[in-house]
Amino acid sequence: MTRATAEPDGQVRIGLPGWTYLPAAVGAAFLIVPLVAVLLEIDWDNFVSLVTSESARIALLLSLKTATASTLACIVVGIPMALVLARGRFRGRSTLRSLVLLPLVMPPVVGGIALLYTFGRNGLLGEHLDAFGIRIAFSTTAVVLAQTFVSLPFLVVSLEGALRVAGRRYEEVAATLGARPTTVLRRVTLPLVLPGLASGAVLAFARALGEFGATITFAGSLQGVTRTLPLEIYLQRETDPQAAVALSLLLIVVAAVVVLLTHRGRAAVL
């Protein structure tokens, strides 16, 4: 049994119960072993040629472009959304929060269908856009919208939590000194929650990078236009399993690099 211990600085450190390490180890193994299984299946002799094929390069480049665009879109609309949910006072705020977070639990393919019936040629908004020659479904724009739809809640949740933890005392002091609301937001609020914003942006980017269900439903799979890396992996799995495994590892590495770089940046901020 782990007990509390006294540190040289006089503070008491409370240890964890010993039994918690066993389920923690099981959970870690559950997440790590499948990654090891991927590594064991890699055809290392042909790995470079598999991940540098024309279709793989096109899919990876498209994934990075669309994931970056969707992350920027999440930041533009997600910051105001998080501010309204964390600081706003109005009726229906809890209902609005539930609707905003719904994509977290909703199957992505359902999100794709919802987007299709919204922006498709005969959709709620799509038929009006089509009258002006604007067609969104089955285009690169559709990929960005699908990725934004599924990843936006991750940024909102992360930033809203950071706003609640930060509290309002510094904002109130700035307002007392005569700062305008926009100045308070720019000079006080955002710097305080920057680590939370960075974490939310990374989560949104990673989620967008791995998006599959909503993308294939709303955007289809057109090489160079809508076929992102997850879609390329799915197609290669049917024809060339070794290529699918190699591309899966590539996607894992890209996601891991993004997460590691963000953790370093967040540590630097803190």
C-alpha cells in the first residue's frame, strides 16, 4: 500500500493506492500492443516505396492541407463558442452546449449524412447555393467541412474547460481599470488560456487528420480531391495490405509528432 510521505520542503505527498497500477497497466497495454502489432507487420524492405507512392503522397498532402484548414476554421469559430459557453449568461446555454458536443458521441457517418442533406445539391442550403453555381458536396471543401464538423467540439471542450479553470478575477481587474471587453479578451483572457487553446487545436487537428466516416459519406473518395490518407488506407487494405499497414504507420507517426511538438510548446508556455 502506498502511503503519504513527507518531502524535504515540508509538504506532504499523497501516494496512489497500489491496486491502481494493475488496471492502469492493462489500459496502457490495450493501447500500446496494437501499435506494436502494426510495427511487426511492416514490410520494412519495401516501406519507403510503399509510403512514397504517388497515391500515398497525394493523399498525405491532401490530409495535411485539409486538416490544417479545418483546424483554422475550428479556431476562428471555436474560440467565440467556448467564450459564450463559459462566460455567457442566457437561457438555453446547457441545451446549446449539449448540441455543440453532440458530434463527440454521434457516429461520423451520421454527421456525413447530415452534412450531405445540408450542403448537397438538394440539401437545405445546398439547393440555394447550387442556384449560384456553388457546389460543395464531393469536393475538397466538403472534406474541410466534414473534418471541422467532427473536430470542432474537441477544441470547444478544451478551451471552455481552460476558461472555467482560469476564472474571471484578472478579467474583472482589467475591466475595473477601464479596459474594453475586446482589450480584456486580447490582453488577458486569451494569454491565460493559451495552453488550453493549444491543446484543443492539436486535438482538433489530430481528429481531422484521422477523419473517415463523415468524409467518405459527404465528400466521397476522389484521388487528389477528396481521398485523404485514411480513405487511401481503407482502399489499399482491399488491394495491397502491406501498403495499408505502411500508410497506417505513417499516419500514426504524423499524429505522434504533432502531439509531441504541442506538449513541448505547452511546457514552454507554462
